[in-house]
Amino acid sequence: MSVDMFTWLGVAAGAITSIGFIPQLFRGYKTKRLDDISYWMPLVLAFGMSLWLMYGILRDDLAIIIANTFGIMCNLLLILMKKWYS
């Protein structure tokens, strides 16, 4: 697996889009309320990202693997937080 300019571009793109989960996670942790989050949204996103992760593994694409692993973890954490704080 080589790390070239395109891989770093993909890692940067994945990092920037994955950062979008952070405010929701912090807000949920701070308020202990995730009533406005449906279970379906993070479940569907985690499933789609799992497919992307498999694709990234098959393609040996580090950017896809990193971005989707982080996204899956964020979505699973949202689901767990919603369950814990319900």
C-alpha cells in the first residue's frame, strides 16, 4: 500500500467530512439528550460506511479505510449514547 499525494487528499477529505460527527457527539454528551436523533440515521450511515470500508479494504485504499472506520465508530457511538441517555 503506497501513500501518495492522492491518498493524502483522500485522507484529508475523509477527515473533514468525518469531523461533522464531532459536534453532535459533544452535544449529546453534554446535554445527555439525543431525542432529536433517530436510530435509523446512524444505523443506515454505519451500514453504508461498512460497505465503503469493505470496498476500501478490497481496493487497498487507505483513505477510504480510515475515513469509514472513523465514521462507523462515530455512528455506533451515537447509537450507544442514544440508548444510554434514553
